[in-house]
Amino acid sequence: MSKTKIKILHLIKSLGRGGAEKLIPETALVHHQDRFEFHCLYFYQQEKNIVDELEAAGIKVHLIPSGNLGLFFQVNKVRKFAKDLGIDIIHAHLPWAGILARFVGNKLNIPIVYTEHNTWERYNKLSYWGNRMTFKQQDIAIAVSNEVALSMQLNSMIDPYQRGARLKVKMIQNGVNTEVFKRISDVRCQMSDFDSSSNDYHKDTSNLSTLQNDELKSFLGIPTDSKVIGKVAVFRSQKRLWIWVELALKILDTCPDTHFLLVGDGDWRERILEQIALSGRSKKFHWVGVQKQVIPYLSIMDIYLSTSEFEGLPIAMLEAMSCEVPVVATRAGGIGEVVQHGVQGFLSEIEEYEDLVDYCIQLIQNPELHSQMSLAARERVVQQFSMKRMVEELEGVYESVIAK
């Protein structure tokens, strides 16, 4: 007789294209699905979401419509949902879902696992205090980096309430599927939300094409022999993309043949695109919107440039490194735990981001150094930040809380 699968409910506020959301389907593809059954419950519907990616990964997706404050009125619905479905473990992501999960778990004998994807100081006051006041009402808290783990421990240490035994904080660093994320020269890729001939960024020109890297560069209006500095991100303030553009313009002063590629979208889109347009060098910049398949774009990048003010442990950066793209970045969050300065790329202090200009120029002008760092970037991810390692540790957590 086959053993009954352990039912995991991923609880998250929305299913946009951020790193926390993307990890749910990517880990599911590597999990032992003969032992685990995955469900995902979310509350805020966004136009560009990853529901289809979750379903393709074998996850059953459910929606209870609600906004932030409305989540407090969904406790009974979620509790009933978990009971009816026979959920064994609730795994919540980010503060709002974490707070909800703890209220749900108060009257259910279901273990609560919570993953923290950022340092607490970066949350607004409402989510910070809600998270802090309920934090120890769970079984185990997972941090995606050492900095996030320290933040959790420092901010929750004065709260005397604990659920059961002493709250455990476990650090499980994010991972990437290195068998999937490899640099390629020929790929079937989805072209969406971009028209290189008209520069109409909002026109949908979706079509499926097989393109060599050089052909993809040509499609985007990038000369074959030009170096490409890129970034994959949700366009929000923490990424400081206005600084990214400022640094790009300074790099162009020394390396005028360089091109810059942005993959993603978000609230800051119009401001960033206006900044690029006003620079007078818009032909050097290429924005391709949100892309379900990012490997083609990573494969034409020569440098992954990040100017973030804060991070947890960015998935997109790990994916770039797995595709042999060296990183030039601020030492934000877990970035400094992955990139070794001078080995897989270069790092600056968060407010010394101007140093990144010279680092990019150095990599552009020194092909041998660039080649060394490209190979070292992938090797670093393969050895220390693989999805296989991450999933093994997650499954260990699931089995430990079930065994209590």
C-alpha cells in the first residue's frame, strides 16, 4: 500500500512575478511529488501572475479574493479550507500571509512553517508589528540568508510567547535549478510586450521563434559584437533602477558600444522609461517587459548589474550566475553571501554604488577576466546554491514538523 502524501499548503498574498512567488513552482518541480502534494492559496489577483506556472509544476491553485486588511476577515475561510482539504502543513511566505497563517493555526493542529524573504526593517510599520506580535505562534521560521536570520532573531527576541517548544529559526538559502538555467546559444523564446521596430513598449507582438543569441540581439536592436549589461527585476523602489540608469550612462561615456537590457515591470516603469528617454541615449537601452522565459535574455547578458538598496537573496541574480553571467552589485542582503568580490564579480557598499561603474568597465575591457568570472559564477551556484540542495533542506523541515 502506498503511503499517503503529505499535503503542503503554500500561503501567499499574491502571485506576481517576484522571487518569493517564483520559488513555489520552481521548488515543486524538484520536490519528491510521490511524497508531497502541493496546494497554493492566494488572495490578491494581479494581471500578470504565475498561476499557469504553478499548475504546470503540479500545484493545485486556489483564490480567495481579498486585500491586505481584508485578510483578517478570511481566517475562518482559510481554516475551513485547510480542514476540508486535509492539509498537513501550512507554509506561509512574506508577512501578511505569515500573520494570517498564525491566526489560522491557533485553532488547528497543523504545523506552521514561515519563510522570511527580507529583513524586518524593510517592511512598513503595520506589517512589521503584525509580524512581530505573532511571530512565535508558528513551528519553524526559515530565513533565506544570514542577514534575514539575524533580523528575525533580533526583532523577535523580546516576545515571550512561543508555540510549543522554543521557536526554531533555520537558514535555507535560495537555490536555482542549474540543470535548467544554463547559458544557451539557440532557444525557443517568447517575445512579448516589445516591438523593436517601433519602440512601442506597450504593443503586444507575442510570437514564438527559434533564435540564435545573435538573432535575439538583432531583434532587440543590439549589434552582435556589443557587450550587454542587464538586470531582471520587479520595478520597485528597493531596486533603485534610477541609479541603475545613471550608472549605465556613465559606463557609456567610456564604453559607448555597450547596451543595457531590462527585463521586468512594476510601479516604477514609467519613471524609469522617462529617465531613459530624457537621457538622449535611449537606443542603448532595451526594455522587454515581463518574460516567462528569461534564459534567452540572460544568455545575451555579459554582466548582471544590481543597484539594490536591500534584498533577501535575489533569485534572478542566482539564475544569471547559473547562466555564466558575472555579477556587479551593491552588497545588499544576501548578495554578499553569494558573490565573492573579485571571484564571481565585484561588490560595492550599498551607498558606494558609483564604484560599480569602474567594475563594469574593467570587465568589459578585460575579456580574460570576464571569462574567468563567468565560469566562476556558474560554479559557485552549482556547488552552493542549487535547487536540489534547497529542496532537500525544505523536505527535512516538513518531515521534522510532521514528526512532532
